[in-house]
Amino acid sequence: RESRPPAPGPAYDWIPGHWSWLRGRFVWEPGLWVLVPPGADGWIPGYWERRPGGWVWRPGHWKPRAPEAPPPATPTAAPHS
């Protein structure tokens, strides 16, 4: 497990390191702190997935922030009876 240095600020998210296949061998890509982009709600890490023909790297991605619910409607007139 890699060591995680302190975050540079509250608006940063940790992207963990992972093994990559590069030029015929595996190389370690260390983790890093990244500023969370507007509209994102955190990092979904990448992972290796076993497939019928071998292994495939599924890259990580930013999780979209869930839309906020609109405020409740305000009645503009009294209901008719």
C-alpha cells in the first residue's frame, strides 16, 4: 500500500496508484492529489477486470455530482371548492 501525503487543500481528491502495462512490462503509476473539477463528487478508482481473453484495465473517472432537488412549489392561489 502506498503512503498518501497530506492533501494540498480541501478541494482535492486522492487518485490511488495502480499498475499499468507499458512497453511489455508492468510499471507502478503512483497516486496523486488532483483538484476536484466542478460538477464532480469524488474519484471512482480504476481497476483490472478479468475478461475471457485476459485482463483489461478499466480507468478511473470522476463521479458526477447528483443534481439538487428543486425547492417545493409554492401555491400561487387558494384551491377552488
